Amino acid sequence: MNMTKSTVEEIKERFDNDVERFSNLETGQVATIDAKISLELITEAAKRIVPDAENLLDIGCGAGNYTLMMLTKIPNLNCTLVDLSKPMLDRALERVSRQTNGKITCLQGDIREVELIENHYDIILAGAVLHHLRDDRDWEITFTKLFNLLKQGGCLMISDLITQDMEVLTDYMWERYGDYLEGLNGEEYRQKVLDYVAKEDSPRSMTYQLELMKRVGFGKVEILHKNMCFGAFGGIK
């Protein structure tokens, strides 16, 4: 897996061209194991942690699936949507505006670079986005920024592709995941998805991310779900 990873621009372009698939709550994440379970768990957990939440930040919001689910739990949130892709943001705005009377703010750009208000958000959702971070510094800067954006008592909830801490177990999980993909759509599909992950993604283990959360200041961390190389987890400020 030592190939050159996709650039931010290449990732943006791919998502620009994939709006329809990511606009479907039922099928948008076929290659993601337990996508619907994780979506339910992180939004319901966020509601229970911050039941009187007012401000939501959805990073890498795509077509808005996570925000839409959050709005079924806590209606009329003020929603800030961030994504690299303008077509994705446009679709998210169209869908989310039908579901909330709160203020909606759309920001096109990289979460590492967009300017946001510190100590402002009750809930931050990160669905299938942080695996695009690259080196340790990248991860630390981003987690520190997300921590600073949260109000005291607010939560960061993550659903994402993950690795294991031991390479031998990571290899085993990728094998199992490959078998899952092959069962879904054949050997060619298996190879296509795994090649794409190798090119575009650089996930870290759940343990790495939970430890990093604590290091940057989160008071509590929680594991909600894990199945092979996918997990749902979070931190409370």
C-alpha cells in the first residue's frame, strides 16, 4: 500500500461526480459494513449526550445523510455543513432545508482550513471523512481543532473506516472485508473497492483515535460499535 495517495483535489472531483449515490439513505454506503447501524448509533448517542443541542457541525457532510438523521432526533438544529464538493453541498442544502427551521450554513472546503467559531457546536458529526487524513500531525491538528470548536459538554461522533493496531490483524480484517465485498458484487467489485481504499484512504485504528481524543483534551471517549474495519465511536468535551 505504498502508492501515492489521492490529493484533496482528486478526492473532491470524485465526490463531485457521485452525488446521487450518496443521496440515498438506504444504499449510499453499500460498501460500508453496518452503515445504517452506525448512523443510528452516533446520532442517538449525540442526542442523549446533548439533548438540548442547538448547533450541529457536519464535516464531510456529503449529501447530508448524517444531518438528516440527527434532525429526526433533535428537530430544528442550526446546521453547519462542510464539504470539499460543491455539488454535494448543494444537494445537502436542498435536503436539509426541508427538515429544519434552524439556520443552515454551507462551507465548501477542507475541514482543516475552513474558519469556524470556537466553543460553539454542541454536536460534531464526522461520517466517513477522517480516513482522508494522512500523517500523525494531520490527525492531531484536526482533532485539536474539532475539540476547540465544541462547547463544553459537546460531543464529536465518528463513523468511519478503521484499521487494527497490529498489522497481522489489519491484514485479516481486510481479507474478511474483501470476502464481504465479493459476496455483495463479485471478485471484480472486491478488487475495485480495495484498490480505491489503498489509493484514497489512510485510516487509523479506533484505539489510535480514542487515545488522540484524550490527548487533545476530551474528557470521556466512548465506543459504540465495531465490525471488522468499520467503527462508530466518539468523545465528549
